[in-house]
Amino acid sequence: MKKLSLAALIGSVLLTQSVLAAENNRIMSYLTSWGLPQDAATQLEKSNVDTFFLSFGGWNQNGEISSSDNIIKPAEYDPYWLSPSYTSWTQTKLAAPSKRMLVAFGGETYERMWGYIADAASREKIAQGLVKLLKTDFPVYKKDMKPEEMVGGCLSANWDKTCNMASFQKAGTVQLDGIDFDYEKVARLTPQENQNLLILAKRVKSLLGPNSGKVLSLTTYHVGADPESCASPSVMENCSFIEDARSAHHGEVLGLLTAGRDVFDFFNVMTYDAGPRFRYDVAMANYARAVGDKKKIILGNTINSQWGPEGRYVESKENNLTRAAWQAEQGYGGVFVWALGSNNVQLSFPDQVSYLNEMKQAAGGDVPQVENHIPVANAVYPQTVTGAATVVLDGSASTDPEGAALSWSWTQVSGPHVTLTNANQQKASFTLNAPDQESTLVFNLTVNDGVHDSLPLTLTIKHVPEEGSVTIPDNPVAADEWQSDKIYVGGDKASWKGLEYKARWWTRGNEPGTNEVWQVVE
């Protein structure tokens, strides 16, 4: 019933959309350095977002660039683990060069940085630092590549000196595509501060040259283009925020918008965090009037909870999709979203990606499809195998909530190496020889419904010798104490605070007893 009401709600808008609307369905999104799963890059391959704002960057008075969780710092090579905040965008950019990666500099949390551009000497250093950043080649590392996909020499080898393709190897390099000035402060922005930013942006553009292919964008408060008179509750005309207690920011960037219309490539309007009665259509019209080009004005949506006069609330999906469709029909330039990664309403990363894809559908004139949930991996397998045997792993019990056809992927995580037969089929198998001693083999099963991967299902199989063929010591050796910087894989054991734990899957830095990665060994 809810999905039918969604179609009815946006249907009248979609039916009136012209060919122009299809050109205005750009979808942009903040990509936070926090809240990303390890497989973020794989999920982003399914995303229809065309521009990402890597969040967040900052600078100091010497032009030195910093970033949250080092999202834009070239990664220090590690064959086994690299931060998803770095691999997510570099792998995505390498796989899809047309997707643009901009760094979002600023935000209210980092507002101190705007004071550094008041000084001409510091401003020049900052401009030079930004241009250097945009010309930096960032190495891209991937696992499980084919040898011909590897760039340069082997970075991690097996014991027999063959290249370990299961480890990170270099796949190439990528560059950033531009800068987003996320220009906001708690206090009202002054005309001089606006002028300082305009000078900086012009200098960056000049240093890059006319054919650099790099882009600059400006992100500002929802009321930034309102008439300044809207600060008075008695004024309603052309006011987007009409609560009794008005904002301190009405019209604060009007001069910057007019003077910067040919400096910035597009303008992101934060048409959220203003309450359910906020008139986003008025805010967008005000920005378009100041800039003089609707196609440069981007509507803001959020899939997180947001501020409202009566308290925080969550915008409905119906409203967000209707807004995306509306801006396209009106001839605006697209939608940007807060955010992929950080989410305070327990929306999984695959569901975030799916949500944004639905916004693009709505902006393009298509009624969004029924929400697609992730499939569930399930398997039947022997938990203990004695002696020599052929072992069958059966994943046919896996399911998809929408009944979609599934594909299977079996991988070995740890234990004595075996050769998996039919690793991409419902049932996989492998052969074990008679062992001299007990061992543990760990496998993962992941299923895919054509859109989403399931969460990996971990299978642990104990391989034991025939009875009487091995002597088990009376006093087994205690597991080594857990180390925060050590990598553990499924089946590895560690002692911590008087208890012995066994890792369920790959982990590093997760303290036993504080999460689901570790299970107590009885």
C-alpha cells in the first residue's frame, strides 16, 4: 500500500517531465571517512552517484592539507589491510573514471580554517596546497587481481616467491577532480569573509589553468540567498525559512553568489536541517536568481535525521524522491545527499546506495522500483570431518527477500589450503587427505541478488585424524595474549583478561569481549 501511494504521490510530477529533466538528474553525495564497511568500494560500484564529496578536508595557515581519517592521504602500503576510507574512493575512481571525486573542505566543525584565508600570504600558500593536492597521483591497491591487472612490481609474495594476489597489489593511480568549499559557520558570514573565499577560489582556478578539467563547487546554508530582510518575522516574501525565530544567515552569501557565478562550477544548497515547513522551492529560486543559471543549482537532501524547530526528525523517502523529481522538472542541476557512510538512523550501507539510486530514478522520470533488500546466505556443511574425505558445502538454502535469482561465491579464509571446486556454484566441494593432527578450516559464503551482496556467512570445519592416530596432549598450550595491532583470521585464538577467545572472521584492533568478532572458547 505504501509503495502504491509513493507512485501516486510523484506520478503527477513525473508525467510532466520533459527531455530536459533527464539532463538534470545528476546525483551527488558526501562520502564520509567514517561509517564505511570494508567492502565499501564493491558497494559503490553499484551506485549511480556521479559526484562524491570526500568528507572532510581542512587546511592550516601554511597551506598544509589534512583530512578526516586521512581519507585523502596517499595510503601507506600494507599487504593485508588498508582503510576503507581510502580504498573506497580510489578503487571506485579507477573502476569508473567518469565519476568525479571532490574533497569537501570545511563544514561547521572545521570553521576555524576560514580565518586562515584572511591573510594574503597564508591564502597564497593554501591555494598552492590545494592545487598540489589536485595534481597528486594517488596509488590504488586491490586484492585478488589477475597478474595482468597489476601495475608495477609485485608488492607482496608468497613463501615460494610467487606473487601473492590475495594481498593488496597496485592497480594504478587516480587523481582528485576538484574542490567543494563547504562554506558555513555558526556566526553569520561577513562580506569580507566572502571576498576572501572568492579571491582564494579565483587563485586556485588561475593556478590550475583553463584546461585542467578540475571543478570547484560551493556549498552554503539553505537561507544564504534569501533577502536579508527575511531576518524579520514580519517579512514573508521570498523567504524560505518562515519560523517565528528566524535564522541569522538570511542572505549572507548573496554577494559571493553573484560575484562567483563564473568561478564556481555549481552551487549546492543545503535545503535540509530547516524543519518540515521549510520552503525549499523558494530557497532554490533565490539561489537561481542570484547565480543566473538554474542548471548550476543543486538541491540538498538528507537520509539522516535532521534539525527541526520541534526536535530532530527524519524526512520520508516519499518526500525525498518527490523533491528529486521536482528539481529536475523545474530545470535545476540535480541532487546532492548527506550522506553515504555516516548514518544515524541505522540504514545499512547497501541500503544507502539503493536509496540514492532511487533518487536518480526519480530525477530521471522513472517511478522507483520496490526497495531491494540484501539476500541472506545460508549453508549446510559438516562441522567435523574425520580422516580423508570429500567435503560438500551446500548453499542452496540461501534466500532473497524479493525472490531474485542468486549467484554464489565461496572463499577459503584460513586453515590448510584446499582447492575449491565449483566455487561460484550453489554447491562447492574440496578433498581432504588424512591428517596427522587436528586442524580448522574456515570458509565464507557470499550470495548476490544482482544488486546487493549478502553479509558473509562464516563456516568453520574441524578436521580430525582417525581415532587413535594422534595423541592429544594433556595440557594444551594456552593461546597467546591478544595484540591490538595483530591481524587475526577466522579460527585464530587469543587470550584476554583471563578468557580464551576464537576469531569468527578477519579482524584487527577489535578487543575481545567488546564485539561479535570474538567468541569465548569453552
